[in-house]
Amino acid sequence: MSLMRYWRAVRRLYTTLMKVRIPWYRRELYQRGLKFTRNYSAEGDARLFVWPCEGDDAPLAGVGDRHYEYAYVTAKIRQHQLFDKDILDVGSSGSFLPAMIAAMGNRVTCVDVREWPMQWPGLRLVQGDILASGSNPLLPAESFDVLTCISAIEHFGLGRYGDLEDVEGDIKAMATLRKYLKPEGLLILTVPFGRGTVAFPAHRIYDRSRLAQLVNGFTVLDKAFFGPIVRPEVYRPCSEDEAYTLDTTQRQAVVCCIMRKES
């Protein structure tokens, strides 16, 4: 590392982790901010509180896997004309994708083991553990035209979100989800990809063999790979072989695919 890059890193560390916690810096921000509150509107002066904006001085806005995953889903929805459809989104908690899909004119059911009080027209929420449903399924069989599962299936069975631990939890969950799809229904799936790794209890990273097990019972129509090949903070389109060059204990690629349920 050059001296310039070293001092730049030290300065960023100081600004983002230390300076924002120093009392004199907060007082200075407050005094500087007062001028923006005076005569704020016809309703009077504005209130003021200090928001240090940690990390906003970074020169690069990173591009992660989620950026490409959401772009891939919306592209496939348009390509396959998936409008006015019954769609099941798996692992929805915290995601804004289901609302985007609903805004395209679809009826979207969200299922997650966690509570997620999102409200949007066309959106329905079902809380429960797919693996724990057993003989009492969460949803009716063959009731959805499309199923979206975006960076979710890799968590199943690891207990990260309070679900039951099960070594084959991801494989079993996919078999259950397949039953929810109508005949020849479509599944849009994204998972971490590269050399096989289990980052317990966070997630799995799928190699070619485990991915083939995961998508058993589906015909893959399209696959795309994205990964931080050159810079760790910037994902870009990459090849399947490039994804295998990454040290998956440090960073990982993602595979996005659309599949059709086999009869």
C-alpha cells in the first residue's frame, strides 16, 4: 500500500468511526446547521438535530450482488410478460422487491419466518417456516404462476433467523416450493455461487454440484453470474469459471437464473 493510500484509509477511518463521536465535532455541526433552520417555511423555523452522515465522504459508491439480482428479476418479468400473475416471494422480510413486483400489476404473496409488517396494494404476507409446516402446508399446492427466491434459499436450515436447523434444509425447502408452483410455472432464483462453502450460521455458497441438486425438477432457461472479480466493493457480470477463482471465505459471486417447473 502506498503512503497516499495509507493516509487516505486512516483519514476515512477517523472520519467515519471516531470523529462523529467527538462532542466538539457534534457541537460544531449543530452551530453550522442553525443557519439552515431560520425562516425555514411559512410555518416557522425548522427543528435541528445532528446527523453526522457517517461514511458519506467515500469516493466510491459500491455495487453489490443485490443491485444485479433485482435488475435480473425485473428484466425477466418484462421478457416473459409476467403481469397480472399470482407470484410467491420467498424470504421477503426486509426486501423492497415484492412491492416492486406488485406495482407491476401482480398479486404477490410474501412468505418469511420473521414478521414483516410491509403494506402495499397487491401484497399479502404469510409468516411461517416452510420446513416446519410438515403435513400442514403454509399455502395451497399449485397456486402460483411464478416464484421468486432472491438470496434466501441459502439460509434455510441454518437457524440464522430462528428456523429449525437441518443440513438438507435448502434442498427440502426447494422441493416444497416446487409444489406451490402451477404446472410449468416459473422460478426466478438467486444464490451465492463459487467453490462450495458453508458460512455457518449465515449462509451457503453453492458450487456446480450443489446447485444442480438444488434445482432438481426444474429446467433452467437462463443463467447469469455476477461477482467482485477485480474490486471487492464492485460487482460486475462475470463467467462461471471466474466465480470459482474467488476465495469464498472472503467474498463470493452470485448466480441468477430463471427456470421452468418440469411436469
